Amino acid sequence: MSRRQWPLIHSALIGFSLLGCTSPTAPPVPQRDGTAPVATGYPVQATIELGVVKQGESARLSVWVTNKGTQAVEATTLKTSCECLSIELSQPKIGAGERVLAHAHYDGAKEPDFVGSLHIEVELLDPAGKKIGEIAVPIEVIKASKVEPKS
């Protein structure tokens, strides 16, 4: 498959995405600039596109997450919709207009038989448990092909 074909195939697969690990609901499509669609009004919103990963393998990616609000926020708890993803911020406090690194790690070994599209949601909660942001993490898990040794 060429690089030019991937956007067409990726667009076609969005309709078959999974929210979290098991829900058949299609997620909102992330914007090309890496931010989530701005519909919720949360000061921190982002998308971490982990791309394509082979079944049972893992992927890591760090991206900048910006507080687009007018006040500082503190994300003390990050809840993911799938146990196959862990995520950490480089620091919990994010000033208005400031950014921090978000480190995402998808562990395919936790769902070794899964193949398909995932759209994992991450909720950022402040010390009082109030939701202050969300991070969308789309990932495409493809079947691991067995390579037969040549005789």
C-alpha cells in the first residue's frame, strides 16, 4: 500500500471505529491539526494519533497538550476507556495558554486477539473530580502476519 492510499483507507475505516475497547459507536473525527473537535468547552482537548500497530504489539507517542482556557488547571487523574492504554502528563498543572507533554503507551499484549480500529477516550479530572479535559487516542490494530522462513 502506498502512502497516498493510506488517507483513503483510513477515512473509510473511521466509520468502523470502536469507542474504548468494546462499543460500536463511531467517534467524532479528529481535526487534521491534532486537536479534538471543539464541542465540549473543556480547556484541555487533544488527539494523540498512535497510527497503525500490529496485533499484540505496543506503541508510544508523546505530544504537546495545551490549556486553551483562561485559567490554570490541574489534571490529577487521567481515566482511560481501555486498560490497554496508559497516559501521563509531564506535569499536572497547566497554566492558561501553556502546554505540557502527554506520554501515551498502548499495550497490545493486554488485548492480544484484538484487530480493528480503536478510539480510546481519556478524561482529565481535577482534584475535585471535575472533568477539565479530554484526549482522543485513535489507533488501528492490524493482524500480525506470520512470515514463513524461506527454504
